[in-house]
Amino acid sequence: MSKTVIHELKLRIWKQPAKKRPEYMSNLETAAQMEAGPEQDAAFSAIAKSLDRADALGVRRAKRKEAELKAAEDKMRQEMGF
């Protein structure tokens, strides 16, 4: 089971910004070296939760950026009289 979990986490890590990847990969390698059991499961779970938070933050940032762009476009249209 841990191989599939590790693979899924690696895929999620590679979707993160390059700046954060080494930290996540280091945590994943540390968790993978633990003995199989509840401690390793807890470590994988903690990494997954961290990635969930990072994904949610990325979505919020994208929505905020999109809203700022739309507001700027609306302002420009208003100024130009469209």
C-alpha cells in the first residue's frame, strides 16, 4: 500500500510550486524510511493534509488574481466608455 500512497503523494507534490517541492519531497522520503505502521501512516497523512492546504491556498490565489484582472478590465472599459 505504501508504494501507491508514495506515488500519489509524489504526483501531488510535483503540482506544487518549485520552491516548496524540496521540502515536501524531504518529508516524503523521511516518512518512507520509517517502519510500516501507525507512525508511517500518520506521517503520510500529515503530508497529504499539508498538500491539501497548499492546494486550497493555490485555488484561493487563482480566484483572487482572476477577480483583480476582471476588476481592472471593467475599470478600463468604464474609462473608455464601453
